[in-house]
Amino acid sequence: METVRKNKDFNPHECGVVNFLNLVGGKWKVLIIFGISKGWNRFSLLKKESPFISKQMLVNQLRELETDGIIERTIYAEVPPRVEYKLTPFGESLIPVIRVIRDWGKDNLKNQK
């Protein structure tokens, strides 16, 4: 099933920030990427660690991340089937950026108190 996204390729000025946001923008993708990097490599673990995301939204976001080459999905031939996600090298390249965002967010929370 092909995922259709309106804004993925919209970047008329070839802006790096727009390119980044087209790939991982939105409410959930960065959290999913960071979660997979921390070992939450199964659907149930990702859902448990992000309880406010709906199952369908998680499925959609995982599909988009896979389509964009950020994660890869491995299906194990077991009963019941087991599916695990891992970051590709391209996905791994996002982790330093996400850590900077996390650290900024922590500092900002401290400053708000």
C-alpha cells in the first residue's frame, strides 16, 4: 500500500529546514525514531512508550519512515509473526540532531520553573 503525502516533496527553494521537516516533521516521527534508537523496536513497545498516539497513526508513521529509508522493518517467520524495526544508517544520522533537540527541551523546561 502506497502512502500519499501532500507536502513531502514541497520545497520550492530547496531549503534544508524544509527538507528536514518534510521527512521527520510532525508530532510523532522524531519520538518514534528516538524510541527505536533506545531499543523500543517492536510495535507494542512503541505504542506503550507513546500512549497518546493512536494505533493507526503509529502504523502510518512507521510506513512513512520506512518508505523514506529512515527505518527498516524485519518480519520473522514465527507464529505469531514478529516484526522488529531498526534505524538505517540514514536514520542513525538523525540521532545527534534529536539529542540536541532533547537537550534544548530539557534546558527550556528548567528555565520555565
